[in-house]
Amino acid sequence: MFWNKIAGLYDLFENIYNKKVYTGTGKKVAEYINSEDEVLECACGTGAISIYIAEKCKSLIATDFAEGMLKQASKKCRNFQNVTFQKADITKLEFADVSFDKVVAGNVIHLLPEPEKTLSELKRVTKPGGTIIIPTYINMSKGSGTAAVKFIELLGANFKRQFDFDSYKQLFADMGYSDVTYEVVDGRMPCALAIIKNSD
């Protein structure tokens, strides 16, 4: 599996290419987390966001489909007692309905063939009044980030689509989500956060 193969090098690549955004995204997500929150993170990767969530939350279950990524993330978060890691499929989560105060899914939606089904699954496990936070890399201008995307695709990644800020907002509008706010962590390849309130 591609993501297992690159797990050991992913942080190095991100820190060389896009460090300001890579670290800034975790810090921005953490602004939406408080000390009473039980949090689920899907597609946690190497734990770049997990480590900032862990500092703020009551508990964090960090999941990924790639065991290599989970191994890297568990190393990064080894000093936190409130974090557990487990393998999980974001499209079919084995958690009960309304289990979490906050659900985070970073830099994964562009890899999914049916994002609307995944969003429905994330919403299912979020408590009423809870929040779903979805950070995703975007291309702010034509050509920005293209070289990095092509490089990762050459290594074997399968991007289903790419977004600029407008098309990212349109994605959620098309799926019927109206109570969404957005923030952008700016840098070489910016990251847009969609913050969705679960009003159910």
C-alpha cells in the first residue's frame, strides 16, 4: 500500500516543502478543541494534527487505514496518555452513533471516490451540537502545489480531485451542508478547513 510505503518519509517531505502549513494546520484545528471533548480523528497519517489535538482534548481516538502511518503517529504522540490509535476505514467506521464531540478528517477527502458517503459517516458518529473539521490542501492559484501533487502521484497516490478555495466550498454546498465556516492556513500549498456544525 502506497501510504505504508511512504509513512517514514512523509513528515520529511512535508517539512521541507510546506512546513508552515503542515504545522499550522494542526494548531488551527486545535483552536476548535476544548478540554472536555472526546475526539475522533480519521486519516490521522503521521500524527501531524493528532499531536495538537492531544494537548487540548479529554480523549482522542486517532485512526488510519495504513498501519505504517499509525506507527509513526503513535511515536509522535507517545507522551500523551489520552490518545489511542487504531486501524479504521473512514468510509465504514465501527463506532456507535453520536459518540464524539469533535470529528477531524485531515487531507483525505480529495482521495475519496464518494466523499458524500464519508461525510454522512462522519456526521453519524458526531454528537448533536458537535463539530466536524475537515482540513484539505487547496491550490489558491493556477499551478500552486501542482509539482508536489504530481510528485506524490508519481510515487503512487491516487487523487480523485483537487480543489481551489471556491470549489472546496462548493463541494460542501453541493452535499447539502449549510452550517459551514471556513478558514485557510496560508503557505506554499495552503490548507482550507471546513468547520461543520452538526445541528441534528
